Amino acid sequence: MIEVVEETSLGGLRLLRRGKVRDIYDLGRRLLLVATDRVSAFDRVLPTAIPDKGRVLTQLARYWFEKTEDIVPNHLVSVSVEEFPDEVRAHERTLRGRSMIVRKAKPVEVECVVRGYLCGTAWQEYGSTGGVGGERLPGGLGEFERLSAPIFTPAVKRHEGHDENLSFTALRSLVGRSLADRLRDLSLELYDRGHAHSAERGLILADTKFEFGWEGARLILIDEVLTPDSSRFWPAESYGRPGGPESADKQIVRDYLRGVGWDGQPPAPVLPDAVVARVRERYLDLYRRTVGEPLGR
């Protein structure tokens, strides 16, 4: 039987906050991030969890943190329960495979979004304005089309409601020219690394977001990186099909919710078993393709 973790309650540890997916505990100089199996859509946590989702998120983030640390340092300390402090290791059964200890950092309150393909909200914006994120694009582009070069489309993080898209000029005014340029350059380099590796594994990285923070005077990569919750992946074999490529992430959930006419207000619908099974299989397949081996138990 597959164990599902929807919420954690770790006695002896101080819960700092619950995000849509992660439970975050304060360990003093470090944080414990626990990826649950909760799933969100349209900024709402749904009442149905996806088995193995938290483990996929954690292990993919670990994989990519290690694979990109030559580009930018990150906050990862360990994902090995055996290396956790005693008071944390006491919760080994809950934490194994779905948790990581990270260094504390002061977040840069900017979503660093990189888009390599014209899809989702970028496609809608292009249809209305002829550009994306304040950047003009050539006319006549089609939905799902690959852009001539990836574009950086930042957004300001809002603790309530949707993030607010920014032009790059506005970002420079907000955080300063030097930091804005650095965020852009690092984000584009990280995207290029992820896109190239994914292409070798039969996947297309359509778009993604990165988050950064300050560890003292050092800018580091934080949160998660190139997971199906922070990125849009397509199986390469599905690209070019009528109706668009298949989703390798939770787009199945969004499509189902739109199909049943949910307006985004509570209560959220319960997901059918068939939808849960499909989403779980997509997450597991994305992990297998990316890493080159199945997710271990």
C-alpha cells in the first residue's frame, strides 16, 4: 500500500508555516522542508492528494540542485535522513524521501520565470499585446511554438493572490540594475541547462520559474528547481500533435477542473481516482526520464 502524506505534525519540531505543498519547520540555523502529497491548482489546495508526489518533488529538486551548483550555489544541505539531527530523525518514517534540510536565506521577492515556448498565459498575453512580459515578439507565432531564444519574464511575489508580472525595466527599478541583470542571466543559464538535459531524455522544458535568496552577501538558488510543480514539461514525442503536446505535470488536474466548470472558489472538487492515477504516473515518468532510473522506495 502506498503511503500518502497530506499534512505533517512532527512532535518536538517548530512548524514555521504550511505552503500549498510544503510544510516548513524551523531548526534554528537551518530549515526542514517537507514536501507533502498535496496538490494545488488555481492557487487552491485540493482535497485529493497525489501519491508519491512529494517524493518526486524532493528527489528531482535534489538532482537539479546538484546538477546546477556550478552555475549558482543553492540552499541544499542534505536529503539523507541519516544525516539529519536526532530530533528530526525521530520522524524518519514520515520524512524519508520527501524532506530536505536547507540553509536559511532571505528571499528575493521575485519569481524568475523563463519561457522557451509560447503557451499558457504567455500565449494569451501574446494574442492580446503581441508580446510577453513587456517584450515584443515577432508576429504570426503559433501556440506551443518554440521561441527563437528563451525570454525572461519576471513577476513580483504576492503573499495573497496572483503574482504580478513585471517588465524587465520595472524589475531593474525595483531591485536595481545589477541584481536584475544577475537574476536574468542566472535564470536563462539554468533554463538552458535544464532544457538541454531534458531534450536528451525525451522531454521538452517549455517554461519554468526559479527563486533566489541572500545567504549573507551571497546570492543562492532556493525553494525548488525544475520540478513538475515549478515547470512545464512535455514528452517530446507528443510535441506537434493536434491539440497541443501532452502534459508531464499537473496540467491534467487543471484540465479536469476546467472541464467540470469549477470557478476556483471553495470547496474544490474531489479528483476522481482515474485522474489521480494519471497524474501520479506522469510525475513518476518525468522522474524516470530525467534521472534515468525509477523513483526508489
